[in-house]
Amino acid sequence: MIKLEHITKYYNKNKINQITVCNDVNLSFKDTGLVVILGPSGSGKTTLLNVISGMDSFDEGKITFAGETLEKYSQRKWDKIRKNKIGYVYQNYHLITGISVYKNIEPMFKMQGITDEAVINEKVAKLLKIVNLENYSDRLVRQLSGGEQQRVAFARALANNPDVILADEPTGNLDGKTTIELMNLIKLISKNKLVVLVTHEKALCNYYADRIIKISSGKIVEDKINEQVKNLDYIQEHIITLSDFKKSTTKTDGMVVNRFTDSKIKDELNIDLIERNKTLYVKIDSDSLKRTKYIDSDSEIVILNKPEDRVKRLETFDLYDDVNHSDKNQAFTLKDSFKNALERINIFKKKNIILYLVLFLVGIVISVSIGLIGEIYNVSEPFVEIDSNYITVNMNKSKYDTYNDLYNIAGVDQIMLVNEPFRFKLTNPKYYELRESISVYAQPIDIKYFDEENLIYGSLPNEYDIVIDRSVADVIINENRDKGINSYKDVINCEFKLQTNGSDTYKAIDTALYFKISGIANGNSQSVWMKEELIYSFVTPNLIDYRIMQDGFEIVSGDLPVDWTRIMINENYPSVKLGDIPYNIGITAGNFYISGVYRYSPDGITSYDFGNTMVTELPHIKDKYFNITNFRHSAFELLVYSENVKSTLVNLENAGYEVSANVYEPINARQEKLEENQIFFILGIGGILISAFSILLIMRASLISRMYEVGVYRNIGISRKEIRRIFLSEIIITTTLSSVLGYLLTIVLLTQAESSIQLVSITHYTWLTSILVIVGLYIINITFGLIPINILLIKTPSAIMKLNDM
Ligand code: ADP
Ligand code: MG
């Protein structure tokens, strides 16, 4: 059934101190019987037993185990064999002492596919009965004596109904009487199964063994069938097997006396038995008998009728009916692992409280960094971006007076002199402005370039209506919630206000012009669309195009200006009111000749006081704007609108202009932000590294205290996968309770704080990044947390156990 051929094993292979612990071992074992391997300490007995059970590797030869031949050591194959076919017993019991007897044996049944607790309970009870530990199921192992622990170990070894029990000096730590009891149990087991027992005690060996294999320096030096020597004194002291004695029976009235003796000569034996008051008094008078011992339920002596008596008891058990050797059976299901991990976390939290705190802080750090990084990437806001159809042209002094020459270049549709976002003021019916008004920065574009298909809210513009980009509407909403603006509808109800008297007061009602926002466009630039004459009326102080007054405009005297040196003044201009029309005047925009007087009267009756407002026509106002904004600059920029930016760029370059496109490039914007904010990345990555390192330390600490447990589990054939899963559950729970908790709490706190105290938004979270980060945290923590256990699991089970013995 088990066959070893040329098995050779070295320690410190290929090193100077190489030793051969198994030296060309050839052995085969039958299905039952007690085989004793005998040899001095250090002769390689343990190693041989470990090789037979796959707990240790071998270097040469092959092993055949229940039909399967293994030429190369494979942990996975051996795990299966140990799980299903081997029971292993050690000198040091190798039980998990902190838990109950039941808990120690339970995984064995689970591994055999028996999961019903009631069934397991019943089977454990039966097993414990075999090893004479009835009612010990719920006792803590650590509270048992050595002999009792060893019997639990035997119960566990028997639980998977193994083909073979391997026992490594199982009586080495036990006293004489316990040794005998245990040896009897072993002998009993060997009637049904193969038991390979390692010992260096010759006496035991000679009495019990069916076969004795002697080993010395890793070599088999003798292998023989044992003619049993039964009359060992110290064995007789404790065990009395009646069939070994000569028996004579004496019957008198009311009394039967059986006399058993091991001596040839029967001495005269006088016994006085006195019965008084329900007590028996015994007086013995003999020449040869020196001592008298009484046997009752408390005494050490075991009386057997014949040696086989207890063998029968074992055979009658139906322990193994429902055993099923399937690979799918698990000692610890995922649920078990999580349950155990949850229970454990409380215990070792105290030890690792600092590391837990670190992990929690790490969660916070990561959260903050991710938020900040999110904000870096969150550059959809168009605050510095202008419409992608605009090309920026750098002008210099030599081109100063000839900006209109740009129209000669193919692809230039329109020149826009307003080269950066302008601050527009808005009114809203819900908000009665006193001092501060609502305002927004936006880059104007001629409404003729507005694409109707882009309208996402409101209606198409009429006359001097204005369309604004979605992102502009969003800014208006975000910055003016306190003023009652919460939706696109509220934004649409706002009006652009053109203040005509230069000062912005609540009295503006009849000194300002108002322009409706008709709709919102789907765009991500900072654009507002309006007629060109309206744009320049907004941006040139005190000077507007008369057409924006529409029907309210009326010429009182004189004519419309014919060039940029002339303007019309309002009939409410102070000197005009006094009947004197000045020849020329100076205003912010420059000095002008007066070409006429106008009236603004939208209802046809009231003449609005536009005393500070001069009017002219678009081309003149444009020239004026160009002069006032660019006169003092040696270099300046303007924008060119083009439907075909690419080719126009080339054309402009060829014509000697220095140009750049305003195509919206979030990547560039991000790059800039990134370079400014690299510290957040460092923080984020640092946090992740600290997290990885902390979890590694936590798991290492946890593993060190449980190395023994892992060793035990490996020895009874629990697969590496299952053990990894036990630790995995712990990592997941630890991560959840520390990093992930810190991470989520921080997100919640920061987003709450930013929205409730109206903090400037410095962090930005999206569902996707939040979830990705959490997934990432788990992956990193799992990867790093599993490192210690993965390193440990590379070792053979016996190597893991040796780590514990050190
Ligand atoms: P026994 O069980 O007969 O006392 P072992 O099988 O434990 O003997 O050990 C056999 C020999 O192998 C001993 O000389 C021991 O020192 C050596 N040995 C055991 N384990 C290791 C190891 N991990 N590395 C090096 N030598 C070892
Ligand atoms: Mg040993």
C-alpha cells in the first residue's frame, strides 16, 4: 500500500555541511499492523516519517501511496493525501490549545464533507469514547494533561478514517501508566489500520511491534518481524490481562473466589474476610506475597480479560459511513473564515492599535490626496478657456494701426478685440441688489456664430437676447445660491445689465439697459453669445451703439456720427439741458466732436437720463475700443474667429503673425495643475505605500502569533488556498475597519464641509474614482498583507512546524 523506493533526502544540500538524513531507503508497508521505527535520537526517524506523509520533501527516489506514485514532491498532491489518508500524531501533540477539543477535531470532519454540527458532535463524541475521553468535547485543550492531550491527538488523527496513522514518539512526554494506555490504544488501532510508530524506546517496541525497522544515520540497518515479548515488568504493573494467569475457582456457600496467579507454585493463602457495618475487612497471611493492593474505580490498574477485548469495541463504530473524499470539501468555508476573522480582530486590535490608527490615518491621507488630485483633474471649468474657434493673435507695435488687415487673410471670419473674459453684471428679480450685484466673467462671441443645435435650455435668441454657455450658467448658480439662483430657470430669469451712468447703484432702474438671457448652450467654454454691437457697447465705457436702444432711440437734432471722431450726446446732458450743445467733449473713451443730440424714450413719453452715455456706430466704437485698450501696450493680443482654425492658423503664420489656437485642451490644463500640485500625488502615493507597509506589519504580527496554528492546519492537510483565505478575510476586515473607513469618513466630512460652510472647493470626488480607490486599497492591502503568509506557505509543513519548535 505504501512503498518507498530509493528515497534519499539531504539537509543543506550542496553545502559543506550537507547531511544525508534518508539514505536510499526502500520500504513497503502492508495495510494493517504496528510497524515500529527504532533508532537513536538524530538518526532520521522524524524526517523519514515526514517524508512518508509529505510533510517534508525528498530529493531522490519515489513514493507510492495508495496507488499514486509521486516522483517529485508536490505540496498540493500531498495535502490531498494527508487530508484523506493519513493521521499524524506527534510527541508534542500539536493541538491548538486555546480552543476546545471539539474545535480541534471539527475541521477534520468538515474536510470530509460533513458540515452538520449535530452530526459532527455525535462523531466527535464517539471518537472521544474510543480514546477514553468521554464528555471531554467542550474542554479547553490547554486544561488537559499530557496523556489526555495525546489521546485527543489520536482522536483527531482517526477522524478522517485514515489508511495509516503515523506517530512520532507519541509517548515521549508521557508517564509510564499513560504510556501503556496509549500503546494499548495504538495496538488496538493497528488491528484495522497501518500504524507506523517512531520511538527510541526499545522496551515498548519489543512488546507491541509487529515489525521493527531499525534506522541509523538515515539508513535502514535492520527490518524484522517481531516475536512479541510480553512479560515486561513495568507493563504488568499497570495492566493485568487475566488470560495470561493460571486461574482456580473456589465456591463455598454464599461466596465465589477466583484465584489468578503468575507463579508456578501455589502457596498456601489464608484470607480472613470480616463483614461488619457494610464494610469489608481483609486480613492476609502469606509467606510469598509481600504487598496487598486494592482495585477500585480510582486505582491505576487496568484489568483486561483478554488483549483483544478493546479491539472489538473499535470495530463496532460506524464513524465513517458518510465520509466523502472530495476536493471541494473545506475545513473553513469563506463564511467561517470571515466569522473567525471578525472574532479575532477584537483580540489583536489591542496589540496593533497603533498600526490600526496608522491605517485609519492612511485612509484619511489617501482620501484627501485623491480629493485634491480629483480637483486637479477636475478642470472642466472654463475659467481660462475661450471658444475653440478663436485664434489668439499676438500683435506688435508695427501692426498697431492695421489690425483690420487681418481680414485680408483667408479664413479670418471676424476680429474680436475683447481678448479675455469680461465681467458682466446681471440682475435677478428674486434678488434686490443694494451694493453687490451678481456678476460673471465670460468671453463674448458674435451671436451669428451660435449653433442652434447647441441650445439645451430656454429658447433661441431674438434681437439683442443673449445665449450663455452651460458652464457659465453653472458658475452663476454656484456663486449665487444665496441670492436665490438655484437652477437654469433662475439663470434664464436674470438679465445682463448695461449701466449707462458709470456708477452702479440701486437707482440704476432708469439709467441702465437690460438684455434677456434667452437660452443656455451645451458648451464647456466661458462663452456668451450676443450681437457684435452689444458686445462693444458693454465693454466700452460711456459709449454704446445706438441700435441697441432699438425703438427707444430717437434723434433730437444733428446727425449720426460718420467716423470715430464723432459722437451723439443725450438730451439730458447737463449743458444740453441748458440749451447749449458743446462743440466737443472728453469722456473716458477719448475726445469727440458732437454730431447731434439723441433721446432715449422706450415708452415714447419718458426721456431717460442717459446724460453720461454717448452713442455712435459699431465700426467707430470698435476703433475707439481698440485705441483705449491697446494704445499703451507695446505688445497686445486679439482674437480671430475662424470656422476653420487649422488652416487659418497656417495662413496667419505665413503672413508673419504669431498665433496660438484656443482649442480646449484639458490635458494641458491638467498638466499645468499637476505640475503645481505634485505634492498631492506624493501624499497619495505615500499614503498608499504606508498602507501597504502597515498591513504587511499587521499581518506579519498576526502570523507570528499563529504560525503554530498554520503549522497544525498544514499538517492535517488543510490546503494552502484555505489558509490564505483565512488571512485574506482578516485583511479584508482590517482594511474595511481602518483604511476604507477613514477614507469614506473623510470624503463624507470634506464634501459636507465644503457644501455647508461654502468652503472653496479644494477637493473633488466622483463615484468612479471613489470606488476605484477603494478597490485599489483592497487590492494593495491584500497583495501586501498576504506576503508574509505566502512566504511561509512556500515552506513544507514540517519546516513550518520546526519554526515553531525553535
Ligand atoms: P530523529 O527524529 O531520529 O531524532 P530527525 O529526523 O529529527 O532525527 O533528524 C535527523 C538529522 O537531520 C539530525 O541530525 C538533525 O540534526 C538533522 N536535521 C533535522 N532537521 C534539519 C534541518 N531543518 N536542517 C538541517 N538539519 C536537520
Ligand atoms: Mg524525531
